Amino acid sequence: GDRIEVVLHGSFPKDCTRTTAINVLDSHDYLGRLLLAEWRKLGGSVGGDVREAAPADPATTAAAPATRLLAEHVSRTLPEIVRDTNKQSDNTLARTIFLSLGSLEADPVLGSKPLPPDASGASTPMLADTAIRSWLQQHHIDGNGLVIDNGSGLSRSERATPAQLAGLLQAGLKSLWMPEFLASLPVAATDGTMRRRLKDSPAAQRARLKTGSLNGMIAIAGYVPDANNQPCIVVAILNDPHVANGAGRAVLDELVDWVARSGNQPGGTYETTSAR
């Protein structure tokens, strides 16, 4: 294939600590090279090239001509994948789960199976978006204003309100899968993206919180037991250039610490809003 050449111009100070990650690889080309390398490592040989298959015709369920299934891999269970996604905030796994919502359906034996081709010709991301909005409607969560781009958590165009996230967390407490869902969230001062936070707070080892951040944005959402050990749902989103260098994280940690120390009066109610 073609060589990738990166040319940098300008001056670079020796003590510059700023870094920027840039993906210069074509995903299809990378996957093709990886597949060929692994196949040859196992002793196989390939006479042709790897090419991307054309999209399936939604009008038929028949396989494309001259194609044959060579291997099939069964993934780990969904709770395991969700745990790895949430604990370490894995954006690639998040996108994979999102796309599976538009390509799989429940199966009583296998757990899930591929959806039949959609007659409308809708893409997998479109079907996944529809599945999410259907779930929100079933749980009486207002989906107005929700924007889902690629499902990875890295898109600047995606939008979700604190009320929508709080509704999701409330539904999680009522779900049959509640234990698995809670176990997937980072535990304050213990593991995942929360392992170094809130070590001196009563929230340590008790609060379960998912973190999120982009340039100029930081957020947290999850469950924080108060002083009476009553679970409180906490959602906070800060959108401001000044949240960098730990300033935004400190604000969110103070909020979580306050909730964990509150509740000395039984039956107390606490309500906060997001700052933008």
C-alpha cells in the first residue's frame, strides 16, 4: 500500500508538554493489513487482497455472490463488555455496543442474533438510534434534544440533557439487570476512571460514577449514597474552557462529596442542575 508521510513545519519548544493524538491510518487498510499479517503468522497464504464488501441488499436476505462464512466468533457476555466500557471509559467498546443495538436482536438461546435486513434500507447507526429512542419512550424519558452521532462519546455534535441521563440512571435502578449495571460503574477511590478521586471523602468506595470529558467539557453521572445510605442520583455537566487542568474535576468532586455528607435529616431532598 501507499506509505504514510507526516511533515511538520515550524518551531517546537523543548519544554512543550502539549500533545495531540491524530489517527493517520485508514481503518479499512489497517484491518486488512492486520488480517493478512495474522493469517500468514498462522501459516496461511493469501493470493489476493482484502477488500470491503458492498452493503447487503435490503430487499433480499440471500448472501452476496461468491461469499462464504469462514469463521464466527462469539463475544464475551454483555455485562463483561459493559463493565470494561464503563470502568475505563473505552470509546471503541462504547461505539461497538451502540452499533450492536442496530444489528442484533434478542435470542432466548444465544442471547442475541443478527437482525434480518431492514426493508427500509436504514443504516446500522440509524437503527441503533431508533432503538435507543424507543427505549427512552418505553421508560417515559423525554428524548427531545437528544443527538447521537457515532455512539463513542467523542463527538462534539452529540447532545444529552442532565434530565435524560438522570432518567436513564433511575431506570437502571429498576431494571432486572441492575446489579450488573451498577457493577460496571467505576467506584470512587477504588477502580476505573475514579480510582484516584475522592479518596478522603465519605463517597470513597461507595459512590459509583461514570466520568466523561472533552476539551472544554467535563461531566459525571451515577449513584452516590448520602449520610443515611440512601442512594442519590447525581448528574453534572460543565461546559467551559476553564474546566481544564483539574479545575472542573475539583468542582464535580466537591459536589459528590457534598451529596455523600448530606442527608443527616431523614427524607431530605437534594436537587442540582448542570452548569453551562
